[in-house]
Amino acid sequence: MQAFIEQLVLLDRDVMDAASNLRSAPATAFFVLVSAWWVKGPLFVLAALCRDAYRRVLPVTAALVTAAFVTGDVASGAIKQAVDRPRPPHDDPGRLHAAVELPASPSFPSGHATTSFAAAAVVAVLMPRFRVPAFALAALVGFSRIYLGVHFTIDVLCGALLGTAIGVCIALLARRIGFARCVEAPQPQPSSA
């Protein structure tokens, strides 16, 4: 098992090298934008809020997306403190470099990936038509963290899995306890003629 983990870490560093070799000024600007705080959560909440307003229901979907985002942030923060994995440039300073200023928090798991995938999973379960764009945006946010050199690939993949699990659990729990009527399309009523 130890040999497998060592090989995985080496592969992770090779992926980081490859990502840094792809860097260009326009791509870096794009991934900095994708990684911005207002993309990884509030954009998902805004989409859910627009849906709730369009359907003229209470903003339950937006509240559930917010709950998933916050839960993902808390969970990833707690795990970061417990694991305390250094960021890539601190882990291998001679080889790995970040394209942006490094956050002060530990690296594992990626909070950006966790929160983005948590929000995307709620959208995917409760707004199935938006499943692909939601997960595509979350994937871009996750990849941006690797590209910018602030997270290892494993950090992002584990954050994505954690976030997806959180989002799906919140959405399914909401359906189970009765919020489904607020977030699902009303069923057509038979006409009485």
C-alpha cells in the first residue's frame, strides 16, 4: 500500500509539472477568473434563485445550494486542519510553482472543488436540465486550482468527491423531508369539463 501511495504522489507531481507547462497569460487570467470567489458558489446560488423566481416558489433551491456550499466549506476546512497537507510549492519548492499567491490554508482537500461540486450536485439533482453546465463549471473551478499550482490533483479529486456527496445528500434529504414540492415542477391537473 505504501508503494502505491508513493507512486500516486509521484504521478500527482508529474501532473502538476504538466499543468504548469501549459501556462500562458490568457489561460492564467481565465483560470484566475474561474477560481474567483463569486464563481464557485454565488453563481450557483444565483442560478437556483432565478429558477425559484421563475417558478414563483419560495427560494428553497437557492437555500439548498447555499447550504451545500456552506457545508462543503466547513467540511473541507475541518479536513484541511486534520490532514495539514502543504500546498504544492511548499511541498516541493524547487520543482512546483504557483501562478498566484498561495492561500494560507493547507492543501487537502481543495475547498474550491468541494464547494463547487457540492453546489453543482444540488443543482444536478433538483434542476436536472442544468446538470451538465453545473458540473462543467465545477470541473473548471477544480482544474483551475491545479493549473494555478495551488492544489495537487488528489486534493481536487477528493474535494470533488466530498462535495458531490454533500450536495447529493442535501438534495435527497430535502426531497425526503418534503421540500420536493417547492423544488419540483408542479404536475398538470386533469381538467374538469
